[in-house]
Amino acid sequence: MGGTRRRPAQSTVTGSRAAGHRGARRAAPRGRRIDYPRADRAGVRRWLPSWRQVLASSLLGVGAVAAAVGYAYATTTIPDPNPSMLLQNNVYYWSDGSVLATEGSVNRENVSLAQVPAAVQGDFIAAENASFYTDPGIDPQGIARAVAHMAEGGSVQSGSTITQQFVKNTYLDQSQTLSRKFRELLISVKIGASMSKQQILQGYLNTCYFGRQANGVQAAARVYYGVPVEKLDVSQGAFLAAAVNEPSLFQHADSDPRARAQARARWSWVLDRMVDTGRLTRAQRARYAAAGFPEPRKWAPGAAFTGQAGYLAQLARAYVQQHDPDVTDSSLSRGGYQIHTTFDRGKTAELARAVAGVRAQRLDPRHRAADRDVQVGAASVDPATGRILAVYGGPGYGKGHYADNADTSGVPVGSTFKPVVLASALQNGAVLKPGASPAPITPASRFDGDDGIRIKDQQGAYVTDDKDPTGLLHQHNDTPQHWGYISLRKAMEQSVNTPYVQLGEDVGYAGVARTAKALGLRSESLAAPSAGFYIGTSTPSAIRMAGAYATFAASGMQSTPYSVTRVTHDGAVLPGFRAPTPVRALPSAVADNVTDVLRGVIARGTGTKAQALGRTAAGKTGTTDDYRSAWFVGYTRQLATSVVLFKEDATHPQLQSLVGVGGLQKVFGGDIPTEIWTRYMRGALAGVPDLPFPDPESLGHGSDEPGVPSASPSPSPTARPGKPGRHATATAAPGPGAPTARPKCHGKRCR
């Protein structure tokens, strides 16, 4: 023991206590399996998980998701295909519950994949799913791209493979829900593992919807090109592959310029994809390009749509699809829908009779060339509800006319737009002097009605016209008559353009456009800012014009025109088809004053032929530059109706002049359109009481245009040289043969 040295006891105790203290900092409190919040950290760091905890949580989450997906995959079974025997017609009903039309007899002829040329198969694969033969039935990259695109605010993209589309068409419905999409993915993987690629592609080609009521590639080959699928070439196959994306548009590629342009662009893209995927050489691609776009044959829809039934069903179908995104072309092609419409059977027949009667009386296309290709469109709306009661869309599908003239949006409305300008001025006032606040306007407000005057904007600058030799716009009326300063009421009655062009500039484009939209006119139908905008260069449909005037009839309450009251599918009522709620578009005093002015158009203005109706009514005529369209829009308390006359060759869709139609040198809205309107309204309102319009409330004192004499004399038949005020002296009317370079509808004939 003599050489052994021992540590002091105190030192041992101290070291033991220190070690114990350090151990206490690291250890979690007893009873806690997970050290969170972390006991050995203070402040914010207590709540920050360690890397071990993060890793463990991530692995646990991934494992849970994998387990859930695995369980879902294991428990998902491939359902039985949707049986063909369940496919039904769609039935459309009149407002009285009787059958209007049926559609949807399934046009399908299944073929084997061997019947489809390999090159045509390649068209679909290149366009829809280039990785079809190598993917497992889904394309994760495609799904990721679609999700990323939508996250960035882009349009919805499906990211669907051919297998997924086959599964959706064959085994599932068309609903756009996450659960349905997830089930589609799982079934697609199972289908990809249990069926050959050839079987899947064959099923896909037999279940695609191509438009024109064609289900499957065989039916599509026949309705678009009149050949069996075996005879299709690569170029025709490229068109059909393109049609799958937008069948409702591409089915009109034979007649609609917009549809043809989009079809041509998509067809070219499919051929480019064929080159990109190695299915065509560039030389082959060039040969198809040189041969040109494979024009589809003319489409003749089923004979079930006779008379006006085709146009009515087309309107109702479009309305249903706009209000329920789950109702697609493909689901409608499967049938099973019962669509109850607002269309009145009696009024629709009455409107068709009125058109036929006036045409027979006034037009003679067999002996007068000018009477050929004359088109009529008309629509009738209930002012109280917005229900579309009747339309005249054309001579009928059975006569090869498929475009709905009542729902067209390419015919300028002319002076039937002037009441919109007046309503906006009565409601908002007009800036009559630069920098001044809007002054009140009433129907008695006076403006310069002379022909050829110059127009000023709200800043006091003359409106320019690069087609006029002077560089300035000289606004013209239909005749060179010198009206002098006349009231807006008088200008409306006689359809004098110059007061309403100046009034429109004083109110401003934004104000007038806002009123137009409040009345129910669609933004896309309104013309760009110009002087002509105020006298009718916009192109609303006959339906929308009837709806706008219905707002005047309803003392300013606007009801959006609608065509469907109820939809059921396989017995279940679909939501979303309640009648639109009327909204206040104009103060009643404004609407009723416009009506009072428009009563004068019939009583002593350009619409006097409507007096033959024999009841209280209001309305406005409209005729556009070069007589390319003629309108009459009028109403009673119970019914608002618009009628448009125009001329267009179906093979060359471009408006032609109406000069010479009916043997007339000038065709105005107060002539043939007013006759049709009057004949229809007389029959449609037979037995209905003649209700007066509300007495218009006084709008107080209105302002005149600057320069109006305090005691304005009666209009003189001669010019008044050197008139004071905002306008220069009116230019003389051009003599015979003199050039009249003016912007469209800036000229004389916007009555």
C-alpha cells in the first residue's frame, strides 16, 4: 500500500454530481415517448424538431400515403362496362309539357383495331398520348404538368392518357370530381396491367365522341368523310384526332369560318406531332400540307329536327351546357336527359307563319335575283321573366340551314341601338362643355339634327375620320334634310343620326357601354369605341335585343333571356336551372321615358306600319350602312319581339346589300321587318288585354346642346349658315357620284 495513491473522496463526489447534471439535460422527462417540445432546448428552439424527428415524420407520412394508395388499389375492382342498352335519347319539351324534339339515337359501329389503318392509329397516339405504348396507363409527368399549369393560373388541363380516356368513356361517368379522377387513375393502372395496349386502343377509338352524333371512329369516318374507317388517310385521321378535343366546334368546320380556322390549325399541329414522334417523315408531312386541309363533307343532322325544332333544341342544349359543366357533348351523346324549355308552342308556330306569310307576299326569289339568300331572324321574350317564348332561326335543318339567325352575333343593329344611348343619357347626363360636370338630359333636350355636321368629343376636339378628305368626321343622316336643332324625341321618331352621335360622344363610350350591358347585351357583341357605335355598329343577337327592349317594357327591371326551366337525367333533377332573378337595370323613370319616346316612333315616326297591330306598343326601326341589315324591335307590356332581315349566301358567309330586295331601292327596318313583327304580334297577343304603359315620371328640366337659340324656330327646309355653338357649318350633301368615304355606319343609312 505504501506506493499506492488514492483520489480524494471529495473529488469523486464532485465528478459524480457533474456527470449527473449533464445527464439530466439530455434525458427527456419520464413518461414521454417523443421528446417534443424538446426538453433540452429553450425558447423557440424547443419547438423546432430535430433532423431525426423530421426524417421520421416524413418517412411515416410517405408510408401512410403509400399504404392508403396500396389499400385503395387492392380494394378497387374494374367495374362492368357501361352497357350499350342503357343509352337513351334526349327529350326536349315545350313549355306546356308536350314533346318538342328527341335526339340521341346512338350512332356507333364498333370496329377492330386491325380495321383502323396504322397511320390513323398514329394520328391519335401522336395527338393524345405519345407514350401510350410505354406508359403504365397513366402519365405522372403529364399529370404534374397539368397540376403545375393550373397552379400558375392557366386553363384546366386533364393530363389524361388514352387509357384514362378509355376508362372514363367505358366504365365511369363524366363528373369532374377528385374522387372520380382518383378512381380513374387506379382503374387505369389495373386496366394497363390486365389488357393489352391493342385492346385499350381499340376500345378508346370505339368510345370517343367526335361530334355530329358520331360515337366511335367508324361513325366519324362516315359522317365527316363518307368512307369506312379502312379508307381514311393520314390527313383525314389527323382531323378526326383533332375533333376529339372540341367536337361541338369541329362538327361545324364545313360551314363556320371560326370552326374551320381552329380545325385547320389543330389538324396541322397533329401532323407536326406525327413528325415529332417519328410516325411521318418531313417529306411526307410536306406532301399532306401541299394537298391541303381535308375538308369534311356537309353535315346534315338527323331529320328529327324539323321546322324550328332544331334551333330550339340547339338553344336549349347550349343553355344546359353553360349552366352545368358536367353536361358535356360526350354525356349528351349517351342520352338520358329530359330538358324542359320555355318555348311556347303556339307563339313559335305564329312567328314561323308570320315570316312565311310576309316572305310569300313580298319576296319572289324565283323571278327576282335580289330576293335570293334573304335571311330572317326573330325572337320573342316575356318582359316580366326573361323567358324566351319563340324564335325564328331560319327555314329549318331539313332545308340545309343550320345556323340560328335568332342567335347570330354578326349583324349590326343600326338605329335600334339609339334607345340605349338615350337611356344612358337620361340616367347619367352628358358633358356638354369641356371640363364641365354632366348636365341633365331629357327627351326634350335639343341637338343639331342637320346632315354633315362635325362631331366633338368631351374634350372639345373634333372627332377624326381618316377616310374623309378633310380628316374630320362629317356625320350624315339618311337624307340631306336640314332639321335644325330638334329634340331627342323628334330625332328618335325620325331616326336622325346626328343628334344621337353627338349625344353619345357627350355621354361617353364607357357610360353607354355600361348601360348596354345592364340591359343584357353581351360585352363581346359591343363594337369598339367610334362615332358609329352610338348608331348601331354593335352586333347583338335578336334574342339579346328583344331582352334589352323587354327591360324598357318592364320599367327598368332586367331579366336575362333564358330557355330551360328544368333538367333531369335518368330521373334525377339536376341543380342550377332556376329562373334568373330580375334585377334593376334602369330607374323606372328612365325606362318609362324611353318607352314614351319609342311610342312616338310608331305613332308618327319611322315605325308607323306597326300601327296595324291596333294596341299600345313601342318600338324602333334600324337600318345599317349600305342596307346590309334591317331591324324592328318593339314591345307591349306583355311581349318584346325583335326581327332582323339580312342577306347572306350560305357558301360565302358575308353580309350583302339588301338593295332591290322586295323590289325596293331602299330597304328600311320600318318596312319588311315591321310587317313581320306586326303580323306575329297580332296573332301572339290575340285575346290578351291591351295594357297601357306606365305614365312617364317627369325628369325635370333638361339641358340643350350649346348653341341652341333660346327660342328655337321651327326646322327650316333650307340650311342655316353660320350656326353658333360647338359645330361648324354643316357641309353640303354630296351630289350624285360624289365620293362619300365614311366609316361603316357613320354614313347616312342608320335608320
